[in-house]
Amino acid sequence: MSQAKNIFVQGPISPETIAASIASHSSKTEIGAHSIFLGQIRQDEQPQGSVTAIEYTTYETMALDAAALIREDLFSKYPIKCLHIYHSLGLIKTGEICLFVFVSAAHRQAATAACHEAVERIKSELPVWGKEILENNTSIWKTNT
């Protein structure tokens, strides 16, 4: 199995981080396609009130091992050149980015399919939990959908 790369960022993922990641790939001329997923905190309406933020926690070692397995599987399944995952931990406010998945390949079909599968697997396989913070300062545990 490949080395468990740290995918976690404390706080929101900044637009500058996203832009720098994209810019760093311009020299990789064997790449012809990038597929990007950005997860943003929604202001969902719950029976108890509006969501103002989500606080993410994880079992980091277990999550990093699971992310490494996902990466390894996707590299063996698709002809991709790069796969980057960034997931927030801590308090992320509505409107802020909490998940950034960036997949590069020679062709768009591989980049798009691998990005889609990566996001679905991250949501279902990583031991990351989100506690929705509501406008009245109560909280409820989020279920992934």
C-alpha cells in the first residue's frame, strides 16, 4: 500500500490552496484533463434551526489509511496521473469549502470517472464525522448523503 499522505486541513480549504494546486499542474504536459470537486457547507434547514457551520472530527490514522487505499484502488482502476484529496477538520462555516478532490489524467473520461468515484468513496468509507452547528447554538450529527 502507498504511503498514507495527510489529506487533512485545519479549518476551511482556501481558494488560494485550490488555485495553487491547479497552477502546479500546468508544467505536467502529459495531462489533458482535470476534474475537480469542491464540497461547500450548505445552510440546511433542520427542525431545530438553520445550519451555520459543521465541525468535522476523525480518527486520523484510520482515515489516512482508508484514503491511501482509495487512492491506490483508483490509480489501479483508471489511467490517472494525479489524485489529490483535501478534507477539512474543525469548524467550517456555511459557504466555506470543506472538501477538495482534484484528479488529473491524459483524457477527460478517466479524470471525471475517477473524481466521481473518489468523492463517493470518501463520503462512504472515511471515518470523518460532521456535527452541524445550528443558529441557536445546538448541534446535531450529520448523516452523509
